[in-house]
Amino acid sequence: MTARRIAAAACLAATVAAVFLPGRWYLLMWVPFAAGAYLVCRLDRRAALVLVLLGGAALPLAAAIEPPNSSDDMYRYVWDGRVQRAGIDPYRFPPSAPELTGLRDGFLWPDASNWCVPSGCTRINRPDVPTIYPPVAEALFAAVPPGNRERPMQLTMAAFAFGTAALLWYALRRLGRDPRRAVLWAWCPLVALEAGNNAHVDVVAVGVAAGALFVLARARTRRAAALGGLLLGLAVATKLTPALLGPAVLRRRPVTVMVAAAGAVAAVYLPHVLAAGPAVLGYLPGYLHEEGYANGSRFALLSLLLPSAVVAPAAVLLLVVAALHTLRTSDPDRPWRGAAVMVAAALLVTAPAYPWYSMLLVMLIAYGAPAEWLVLALAGTFTQLSSDLGLATSTVQRAGYGLALLVIVAGIGSRHASRRAAPPDRPVAADRRPRAASRGARLRTPMDL
């Protein structure tokens, strides 16, 4: 056991060291991560807890040492926070508006940058359009203290990554599952880089969504269901992607959950609607058009197989089918599996070049979805690094997500074959163990990833 602890700690050290590798070499982080996660899941719980929390803190903090290197979204966060602290609703004006001239400084508005408009050059992406971020995200941006350039926002998101790791350990233990699975989130390279370095607000939405799943998996009263729905609504009002969890959590008290979630979203939007009217939609419609959702160019795998005229309708149809399947089959006591199906379907259909969209899936995998589905997160990272690899983005998208689809299908087939071949008296798998028999049990067998 001591040798296994040392090996796991060495894997963590190697993963932390790999944070400082340049560009495409980030992919190497996944090797010690995979080995380390395997080892941690075979340690005693006390040692595993120490390593999970140590990695959950060290990795995003190490990533936060350098300024963002693959996304400039964080600069919009800093700007939106500054605008709100000046008493201006963030949905009213784009950054280039003359009304906001007095808020500009040399940090966000340097002499030269990738984004230049008639009013000057800036680090803020799309400075001529209003913000796209929902109200809970905007409230967080305003709450992050100003100063020291990028660091406050990076440290804030790193803290949320660590907090989510701690929450997952606690939730898994209370749900009677193996808490060592939290390592799949805490040590994941994608989480460290996108939370600690690029400071994406997705980590906040995912953390709140993780809390919602924990509450809803245990909800036996209307009050508990309402609390879970409230948390889910706040997650959606941080970043829209947690809405994908909806079909998986509506098998128990659906009206209560939906009303609570919708009420939370309405409550946080109301002050901004009163202040800015329809402008609260921000740049969302334009962003969807820019990203190719309307003409179908966004759907890399489908556009390879179907005529361009039917790609967008086919994408919608596939997501509707996935939602209906999830709604019909999801286990209310274990909603993460159904939710993972929905999120994985969305990732495969849209094939995003933005790896931070996969953070939601990483959290669901830590809860109990198949571990091999992490290939979708790796595909997103691979796609983002296409220019560093000297390859066309569309080529990398199709190769990465196509391979991920094959791995997922192979995993489903393998599990189905194993279940059919299992003898009648085979013990029930940990994921299917009755709640009453498993709650609070100390799991001493290796975790089934």
C-alpha cells in the first residue's frame, strides 16, 4: 500500500508539472492523470482523500500562475464586474460604447491587442457587442475583487474547482458510493486548465449543478425537490449548459423541480429586465449564428454524413430523441447517468472546439457515469489545439469526436455483453446496489471505473 501511495503521489506531481508545458504538450497531462486516478481509486479512503484534495487545490493553483493562454473570455468577466461596480447594468452597453469610456485602463485597453475597434484596442473579445453571460455569472464577476490583473478571477475559479472536488467527495460518501471517484474531477487536466488558467465561469455552473444533483438524488419531500430545482435554476442562470441535466432529474416531482428552477431563473433575471429590457439576451442570438448553429456548419460529425440543408434539423432531432430517452429511462436515485447521456449526446452533436464545455460531463463521470467517456473532454482539448498541431480544426473535430464516439459505443457494447454473460448469482454491481444496503458503507474493494 505504501508503494501505491508513493506512485499515486508521483503521478500527481507529474500532472502538476505538466501544467507548465507549452501548447500541444498539455495533452501529456492526461497520461499521469489516468495512471494516478487508477491508483487513487485503489488506496484506502484516508490516503485517497488527502491526495484528492491536494490535487484539487494544487492543479488549478499551478495553472493560475500564468495568464490565460488559450481563451480571452476572462477579460470580459473582469470588464463586466468593473461595469457593475460602477453602478451600470452589464447588459446595457457593449465595452466599446462611449458611455463606458471612463472605465477603460491600460490593462484591459492596451495600445495593441487582438481586438481593435475605432474606440481603441482591447483584450475583451467582441468589444462591439453586449455581454452574453447570465445574471448569476454577472453577480460573481462583480463580487470578485479588482486588482492584480488576471489573478483574482483565476483564483476565484480555482477555488470553485477545489470546492466542487470537496463537494463530490462528500456527496458520493453520503450517497453510499465510492468517494474516491472525486479524483476524476479533482485531477482532471481539463478542469485545472479551464478553471485555474482560463478562469472559465463554467466551473461555477458545474459546481452548483453538482449540488443540485446531490439534493435531487436524495429528495423525498417537496421541499427537498424545490431546493434541488432552485440550485439547478441557479446553475442555468450561471451558464446555460446545465439545462441539459433537466430531462434526467424530472422523474421525481417534476412540477416542483421545474417551477423552482424556472422561478430561480426568473428571479435573477428580473432586475436586469427592468434595467435593460430585451437587451438581457445580450449577444446570445448573434453568438449562436456566429458559431454556425443556424446553417449547420457547427455540427462537424453530422455535416460529414448529411447534406448541409438537413444537418441542423437532424441535430435538433437527435437531441430531442436523447432528451426523451433520458426522461424515460433516467433513475431518479442516480440521475448522473441519464444526465451524462444527454450531455454526451450534446457534445457529440455539436463537437465544440471549446474544451470547457466538457466540464459538466467530467462532473457527471465523477458521480458515476462511465469513466471512458472522458474521451469527450480529451477530444475538446485536442480540437482546441488543432492550430498548434498544424491541422485544420474541422479535421481534428471529426477525428477527435469520431474516435470518442467509437470508444463510447465500444464501452456500451462491452458492458452489455458482460451483463448478458454474468451468471444469475453474480453480486450486484456497486452502481446498482440498493440504497439502504449501501449508505454509509466503507468500500474496501477497488472502484469499478
